[in-house]
Amino acid sequence: SARARAYADSAVAAFPAVVRALAANPQVAAETRARAAVALAMAGRPDEALREAEAAAAALPLGTGEHPIAYNIQIELARVHTLRGERARAVAVLAGLLRAPGVLTPGWLRADPSFAPLRGDPAFARLAAGR
């Protein structure tokens, strides 16, 4: 909606200062970049959103001891893919997260409104059903 886009635009404007302020903690800065990527996608800037989300994921990749922030970044990457309409990419990220130790569950997928656009996808339905 127009209101959501306006809020996203406000968030996009605020995130660079926050990321700079967090420069001393690169893990938290990367997580903040991933959250900024979601705001970019919601603001109608999908290409920038993907670049930011992928940069955040590259800064703290999953599979290096399963750092909780790396896991959170991947959730935000899945949200960016969802907002970009990239169902298969979003589902692939979510499937990987369900295999890794972390907080994401099939129930979360069913309840989280940010993944609602995926609900008609058969692969997502299998993940949300725990299969």
C-alpha cells in the first residue's frame, strides 16, 4: 500500500546512518544491512534490495558455525526474494534454513505474513507442512 511504501522510504533513509554507527560490530551491521534490504524491496527498489541482501549474506555466510545473526540474515534474504516475486529462490533459502539449527519452523512459515505470497507455491506448501 502507499502507506507501507512511505514507511519503507523512511526506513531506507534512516538505515545508512544506523549501519555506519554499527561499523565497530560488523556482524550486527551486516544484519542491519539485511533488514535495510527488506525496506528497499518494500520501497519499490528491488535491485538495490537484492544487492544489499546478498552483500549482507556474503559478509556473514551461513554454514560457518551457524551464527544466529547469519541465520537472521538468511531469513531477510528470503523475505527480499519473496518481495521480488522470486518464489523458487525464497523457497530454496527457507529450505536451507529449516535444515540448519535455528528458530525457523514450518509453523513459523505458516504464520509469518511476510511469506504469505509464497503460500500458493507447492514447494513452499511442503516446507510449511513440515515435509
